[in-house]
Amino acid sequence: METIWLYTALSLVIITFSIKFFSKNHRNLPPSPTPALPVIGHLHLLKPPVHRIFYNLSQKYGPIFSLQFGTRLVVVVSSPSLVEECFTKNDIVLANRPHLLIGKYLGYNNTNLVISPYGDHWRNLRRLGSVEIFSAGRLNKFLSVRKDEIKRLVLKLAENSRHDFAKVEMKSKFAELSFNIIMRMVAGKRYFGEDEDYDEAKRFRGLVKEVVEFGGVSYPGDFLPVLRWIDYRNFEKKLAKLFGKMDAFLEGLVDEHRRNKNDNTVIDHLLSLQESQPEYYTDQIIKGIIMVMLTAGTDTSSVTLEWTLSLLLNHPEVLEKARAEIEYSSVEVEPSKLMPFGMGRRSCPGSGLAQRVMGLTLGSLIQSFDWKRISEEEIDLAEGKGATMPKAKPLEAMCKARNIMDMVVYESASNV
């Protein structure tokens, strides 16, 4: 009997909440799909890949439309011109960030650069990123790191392709390249390749894999508070456990550099700033910055490189044109084509690093190797799940070292 009363009371609460919430008069909102279901709103429409769902909705409701995700109102903008207007003329209105469960843990209680609310703390972090970490001068200091990692990549590819075409899997190689560049910048360590500390590298890879998986998950409890109260699917418990492991790993890196200063890593530079301003450059701030660089600066770059090479292989005439431009002319970049990095106050602070890594990597691969598909069929461009929209099927291709690689191999052997 008590159980019946409990379910009856709970049902009345849900019905009352639904009527009250969805009967609000939201005036001047963009068009919205109907109907919005009680309690969950439009959450039932979300099926991966989400960007395809948004595209289909934009074809029906226009370039700007609204959705109700549980208790949160969401406005989707899909027109490049409107996006530019949002993040230039109106960027201060859209400069805030919502508090999500993942930000509580992996974002150090929503205090890191990517997800902290707009305000003095975020402005200080933005200045720190722009001046102390991602400035042109600071990035130039790590040019040798980028060159060395890309050189290692092309030499590895050339091992079996100096005399004939060889089949290569590029997804893992791009991922290793991105992580090694970031980790050498951050801590002076390589976690992939011949120079790795095996046990530490294995631990790092496992943690990063978990972080990336959690980062690509949309948690229903962020939109339906009742699911968070009951810890739906033990999501918060799992997230807290992962945070504990990742925080301990990052704390170990910081402590190691506190004992043995290197001077030319991001951690060492932040620790030197900590000595002059300990009240602001706390270990939590430092660990938050490292976490941002690992999560926002690795998977994004490697996935973009994989997509770019896939598209070039499907359009060999464009690949040849790109090689000709690299070898015979300079190329002017149109700023409007860099919209994926965002605009305005919350634009990507690491765009300068990403452009340097991707430009040098693609240029080296195009100039150093001949490329072709493994068969006459075009590269499968199906999209996988995840926040960075990875390819569903890892890229495999055929490459053959060009004559220019003989000089690279010779120089490498001479420096041993």
C-alpha cells in the first residue's frame, strides 16, 4: 500500500513539474520541434551522430532553432554567418559556460580555462594561457619538439616504404604524435615510442583513454536532476574514481618537476610563476591547465589530421595540388576558414599550437611520401561516436617514401 502511495505521489510531482515547466511562455524563441515530451523535452531526439540530427533539424526549422533538454533550454545555431555574429558582436552574452557534472571533477570544480564561468577568474586564466603558455614566443621555444616528433613519424613510416608502397594505419600514429608533442611540452616526457618509461606510459595511456571516453559522453543527469540525485548508472561514482586517479598522476608530475627543475617545460614555467604568486598559481590551477592541454590539445588534433588525410586520399587531384603549393609557392590562409577554433572571448587559446602541429605534419607527410588508397574503393568516411567526431573506421593507406626521404634518413643516421 505504501509503495502504491509512493508511486502515486511521485507521478503527481512529475506531472505537476511537466505542466508548470512546459507551459511557460517562452516568447521570442527560435522555432522548436513539436511535441516536446513531458519531463525529457527533446532528449529523445538525440541519437549519434548528434551533429547529423542537428543538421536534419536545421533543414526543417531553419539555421537557428531551440530544443528543450530536460530542464535546460538549448539554442542550436548552424549557419556560419550567424555563428560568427554570435561569437563576435554578441560574444559577451554567450561567454558563460554551464555547470556540468564532468566539469565538477575533470574540470577541477569548473575552475579550468575551458569550462570556468565568465568572470575575473576566467580572465586571469585566459591571460595566463595567451601570455605564458600559447604565445608565439613560448610556442617557438617548443619548435624543436614538434620537428623532432614529426621527424620520428616520417622515419617510422619510411622503414617499410623506401622501395615500394607499404600499408600503414594512421589513426594510432596521429594519436601518438599528438600526445608526445603535448607531453614533451608539458613535462618533457615521451609516452609513445622507443624512449618511453613503459610502466608510467601504460598508466598514462589508460587514464587518457578513460578521460576521452568520459569527455565524449553526454550525461542525462545534467539535464534531468533526478537522475543525478540517484547517480544514474553510477556515473558520478565512476567519474570521481577516474578523477582521483588522474589527479594523483598529475600531482606526481608536478611534484617531480618541483624536485628536479627542467626550465623548458610548461610545468616548470608554471612552478616558477607559483614562487612569485603562490596564492594564485596553486597546484590545482597548474593541474587544471595540464588537464586542458591533454584533453583539448591531443584528440582534436589527431582526429583532424586523420580526417584531412582521408579526404585528400579520396581527392588525389587536391593532394597533388597541395604538394605543388608546398614545394613551389607560399599559401595565404583565409581567417574565415579557421572557424572550428571559435571566435571572440571564448575562442580556442591553443589554436596557434594546433595550426603549427597540423600544418607541419600534413606538409611533411605530403612532401615526403606518395600516397594512395589501399584499394579502388574510396576511404570510408563514416563518423564514429565522440565529442571530436572521430572516424568510425581507422584510416589505412598506402605510402611510398619519395626521394627527399633519403636526405632525412641520412641526416638522422649522421646525428646518431
